[in-house]
Amino acid sequence: MHLFTVFLLVCLPTALLAVKCTDPPTGNKNSTGTTTDVTDTVTDVVTDQPTAFPTTEAETTTPVPIRESWPQGKFSLLMAGNTCPEFSDFKKGYFYQDTEDFRNANDWPRDTAMIGPFKQDGYHFRFCTETDSKGDYLWEAGNYCIYKFSKKCPKGFQTGNITWDDENNYNQNTRKGRVPFGKYGRDTTVNFCCRDDGSASAQISLPIARPFYMLRYTEECQKVRYMSVNEEVFKFDDEDSGETKNSRFGAAPMDSGDAANHILHFCLYRPM
Ligand SMILES: [Ca+2]
Ligand SMILES: [Ca+2]
Ligand SMILES: [Ca+2]
Ligand SMILES: [Ca+2]
């Protein structure tokens, strides 16, 4: 406490009462008339002042969850590498799409984290499927797609599908294990769960220990907290002959191909 402040606090009121106060006093009289030390009086005045700024303890921040389980619902994810994500008993499976044989023009990133194998005239896609709908939280709002597994999408998603017109001649399509909800024959229909109730640039929280894939919907790849994201574009050379049976219905992933050849945008998530 500056002496000048003390002087002001003590002398200003006394000056108003026309009491002589030319020097900083060493004591003062309280209302009961007893003399108290001036320091106590000043301390009381200061303590009574309202606090100008809230303490940092009063500020609240939303805790950022580190997920140790997968969100509620059944779903499939493309497998990154040859292991499935942690925290659940994911079931493995794959399907092979026999794409166009003649002047085949499939194109995919050679540094993809998927193990395929991928060929100029056919693609293997491997999946990790959550067959247990239990989960103590919901998939968060955003702009992204996952593969549908059961007849119902997890809460918050809309459904849609993509049909590939696979090779007509000596078709070699196969599948094994758990694969997404779809129709697998000489052509392939796969169902998806997509949502656009949030921004792709607003991070969502998912388990982060192992890599996995989701798909672009109407914006860029969805951001996931504490994970890097890399887009992998796969170009399918679908059946060339006859009228194409290719289609895309409802809430289905972004397709930048033409009417007869799909191009999908996979988003690879890796721990940072
Ligand atoms: Ca063909
Ligand atoms: Ca083929
Ligand atoms: Ca076909
Ligand atoms: Ca084609």
C-alpha cells in the first residue's frame, strides 16, 4: 500500500468532516471512538472492494475426451495395415471386385496403407467390423461416412449405397468373413452410413492408438482429434460394355467419377 493511498483513504473523509489533517496520520478513530491502527482500517477497506477479475479457477473448459471404446452401433471400417483398431473385438473380412479387364484403368495411391492386393483389373478391400452395438457414447456430429454393417446405421447417420458394375466376362468376384451390408454377386452393392450435421474441420474424438479409414462425404476428410489424416483416391474402371449398372443412391460417399466409373475418397487416420 502506497503511503499516498493511505493518505487519501484516511485524510479525504476526515477533511470532509473539517478535521485538520495536514500530515499522514498514524492512527484514526473508528465509529466506537476507540483508536485502531490505521493499517487495519485500510486493510478492511481493501478487502471490501469487489474483485475486478474472476480467478482462473472460476473459468471452465470442456474436457477433451480420449476415447477408450468405439461409439455405439454396428459398422465396418476399411482395414489399415493388417490389424484392426483396439478396444473392440473387430471381425475381419474382405471382398474382391473384378473390375474391367479390357484396357483396365484402375488407379490407386501406391503408398496406400491398405494391403489389398490392388491390381489394374481388380481390387481387394479388407474390413474390420464392429458386430456388437454396445458403446457408451454416440458417433459425433460431422461430415463423414462409414460402412454400414447391420440393417440400421448408428444413431445420427443417414443411409445410402453405391453399386459397381463389375466385369461381365468370367467374373471373379469373391468375399470372405464379415463384410459391409450389401449385395455381393457378379456386381457389387455396398451400403454406407453418412452424416453432414457438422463441419469436417471440427475435430471429433475416436480411439487413436491404431490407424483406420473413413470416407469423405460432401466436404474434405473429417478431422479427428490427435490423429493425422491423409486422403487416398481410388479410381475404379468399371464394366465398359453395355449400359452401365453403376449407381449411387441416398447418403453415399463422395464420388468424383463419371456415370460409368466410380472414384472414391478414403480418409486414412493415423496416430500423430
Ligand atoms: Ca468388361
Ligand atoms: Ca478384372
Ligand atoms: Ca457387370
Ligand atoms: Ca470402365
